[in-house]
Amino acid sequence: MMFWNGNMGGWGYALMVISFVLFWGAVIAAIVLLARGLGSGNRGRDTGASPGTGSGSAEDLLAERFARGEIDETEYNARLNVLRRGPQR
């Protein structure tokens, strides 16, 4: 059933293009949000120890650096001793 004798006119084509862009934009946005939600893993989640909330978080960070090989055992022990002594005046 055609109400316009087969000719939509300028507004008909404009609305068709706008609806096409909005539909595919919504589909792409949904895919991106779904991929971000599924692919995030533990990123951005609270691990229980945040920096500055206790002596354990700084020591944990130091232990991670030692485990990755960024610092050697001597430097690890020296920094660990400084952390455990606390601030000096």
C-alpha cells in the first residue's frame, strides 16, 4: 500500500537516513558495551588493599616489583626496612 504514489519526498528520505544511523549506532554501542563488560576481567575492581590504607598495600606493591624482577633482593630488603620503620623526623 503506497500513500505517496511511490515518492517519499525529501522528509521521508531524511527520516529514513536518520533512523538508519540511529539504529546502527545503537547496535554498535551495545556491542561495544557488551565487549567492555565481558572483557574487563579484574581490571577496575577493588582488590581489598588500596594505596595509603595501611602498611600492607605498600609492602604488597614492593613485593610485586620484586617478583617481576624490577628490583633486586638487596634493594627489596632495604626498601622493606624503610617501610617498616615508618616516617622519621
